[in-house]
Amino acid sequence: MDGEESEKPVPHRVKVGVGVVTVLLVLWFLFAWIILDRHVLDAAGESVGTAFALGVVVSLIGALRGQR
């Protein structure tokens, strides 16, 4: 790699999807913290854990699609 890495632009659809998921995770954190009256660290842990699980699912789907 002589500095000629081909960077593919991120599609607009992916940017919007990431934004929507981020907003939903923040809303889930606020819902768990304020409405469900969970400790702030527990609420944050739920949001981070959900984000991690979604990342694993997206990674698996990408790996399976890449094998074709």
C-alpha cells in the first residue's frame, strides 16, 4: 500500500441510519435513567451494550455478504 488506499465514500443512507440509531440509543439511555429510574451507570451500560450488540450483528451481516 503505497498511500493509494481507495476510500469508498459512505452512502447517505448509511449516514442517516447511524444518526437514527445514535438518537435512539440516547433516547433509550434517557428513558432508562429518568422514566425507569435506573442508576445512571446502569442506563448507560444498557445503551452501550445495545450499541455493541448492534455492532456485532452488523459485522456478521457484512461478513456474510462479503463471502458472496
